[in-house]
Amino acid sequence: MRLFVLRARSNLRTCIAQNNKRLTNPELFTSVSPVCRSPLHWGCKPIDLAEFLVYASEFGAFGNAPFTEVVRQHEWLYNIKLGAPRDLKRSVKDRKIRTTAFIDSLQEATRQ
């Protein structure tokens, strides 16, 4: 029994010492590498990017990449949050008026 108590006491001292190190030097205990941010920023409305991604994905512009991955990569690329990809796709597809407003505006801009 005495041996058990001595080992438990030793383990507690080790844990306390490690916690003290974490408090004084937290950078030693972080395993996350620094995240590189993209220098690009989306200048239009988020729903415009969503519309573009949905229709480009359906067209096959991203190959066999899952739509979820396409959304996540563009969120990172343009420093924007679009939300859940499934909800995003549904909101673009369920529009009743001006279903392709952003794509139409792109077409108009290229005609001028």
C-alpha cells in the first residue's frame, strides 16, 4: 500500500510540474501549426459565390470533387464563410425569382 501511495504522489507532482510549464510556456504545448491565410477576399455577396459554385460544380468545372470540398476550398481561398454546403446548394436551387442573378450579371458585363 505504501508503494502505491508513493507512486501516486510522484505522479501528482509530475502532473503539477507539467501544468505549471503549460501556464508559463504555452507555446511548447501547442500542436497546431500556424494557418496561412489567403490574400484574396471575395468582394461580392456570399450568395453570389454560392451561386457560382453550385452551377460550376453541376457543369463539371471541378471534376469529381465533392461539393463540400469545393465549398471549403473556396471559403479558404476567398476568406469567406458560406455555411453548410448542403444548405447552400438548397438555397441557390430553391430560388423562385432571378435564379441565376450573378451569372446573368457576369454575362452582361462581358457583352459591354
